[in-house]
Amino acid sequence: MRTTVSAQTDTRRLVVLAVDDEPHGLSLLVEGLQANPHIGRVFAAVDAAEALRLLASDDQELLQRKEQGLPPIDAVFADLQMPGLSGMEMARVFSALNPAPVLVFVTGHASEAVNAFDLGAVDYLLKPCNQSRLDRAVERVLDKLRSTAPAAAGAPAAPAKPDDDEVIPVELAGTTKLVPRSTVRWVEAQGDYARLFTTDGNSHLVRIPLTQLEERWEKAGFVRIHRSFLVALNLITELRMGQGGYQVVIGNDEKLLPVSRRHTRELKDRLTGR
């Protein structure tokens, strides 16, 4: 398949790559990306091999971006399951680039979404995805670009919507459950994993490091209080001094969590609005 691009070209907007071996799925993904006002140009590839060839092409816009120190592609929207080089294998190649494009995975199975975060993807889309869901994924790409290199990204300001509630896929008895971020009270680090404690009294172990969740959820009101704990700031009802140092009280059930010295000042400033 010949690499296609959208008719809209604007270097002030994002240059993205859509990869899917299913022609219908690829067509829908390209159309959805083209409909987003923050997307300036869309390349399309039917497999990972074509996507990687695109990076080495002599397309003038891509060459100019490379000369400016930008990634040739701002973001890659890729299917996870493809013949030959899989979406995950392709993602590992992209992640080795410097600078690397932002990754968004597209999958037909929720169970595969767990692996998306292992490769540093900012979002995943379940097929078929509607335009509003795709637009939220583009916003997360913009947030990521602004947080890493705002000047280089050249992305217009597009603050995340307050009702943009991220969901986290968790494995539960052989099935995948999607846990909304808004239901998470606090998170505890467990090695390279993290355990989410939710408002229904349950907890879920996910394959995401606490440091990664801290970065992704900072704008959503989560604050690091200890090397092992990340807490929803709006659920803290009290900061008290205990025998071993400061502690926070979470919710009406007065769950106590420790606050380390290094995080005490920042927490006080956040609680007082400074």
C-alpha cells in the first residue's frame, strides 16, 4: 500500500502516523485523525515495515523536522496485533529514537491494553473507537509533548478536559477490568508494580511503576507523599503528626498513610493552595 497523507498540512500542528494491517480499520483511524483540529498531517502504513521505511524516506517535511531536532513523527497510533513485526516490537524501535514519538496503541481486545502501558504508551484505544475518544487520546499526546519539550513540539495549547477520566486496565481472574482513575483513593508501590486502592474497598495490582503514575496523574490532582504512596489530594481530610512523623488521613474511614520528610513541604503547600 502506498503511504497516504491527509490533505491538510500545517507544521504548527501534529504530524502523526497511523498503522493498521486491516484496511477498513486503517481508513477509519486516518479519517478520525484528520478530523481532529490539532492534527496537521497523517501518514498511513499497513504494517510495521512500511512504517519504519517511512521514517527513512526523503519526504521533505520529515527531513526538515529531523534537521530541527524534532522527531520525524510526533505520535504513532498503531495496532498491537499485526503480521510480521508486531505493534509492540515496532514500538520498541520507535522508543529507541531520540527524540521518540509519543505512542498510542489501538487494539480490538481490552486484555492487550495492559501491555500498552509497559511500553510507555500515553493511551490505548479499543476498536471501534468514536471521535470523542480519539480526540481525548490526541489531547494526551499534546500533554505529553508539552511536558517533555513544549517549544520543540510546537503544539497549540489544549488543556486537558476536567472530565477526561483515564481508565486503567487490570487483570482479574482471567478477565480485564477497566478501573476509572476517579475511583482510585491512593496507590502503593510494590516493586515495579503498583496497587490501586479504590472507593469500593478493593485493590488492584497493575504493571505500572508508581513513578509513571505520578507523572501521568499529577494534573488530575494526585500527589506523592512518600516513596511508596501516591494519594488523591482531594481525599486528604487531615495532616497530623504521629510518633514516626507526619501522616495523612484519607476519607471518612480515616485511613492513615505515612508522609516522608522530603514530601512534607510540598504536600503542605498543595494543601494550602500555594
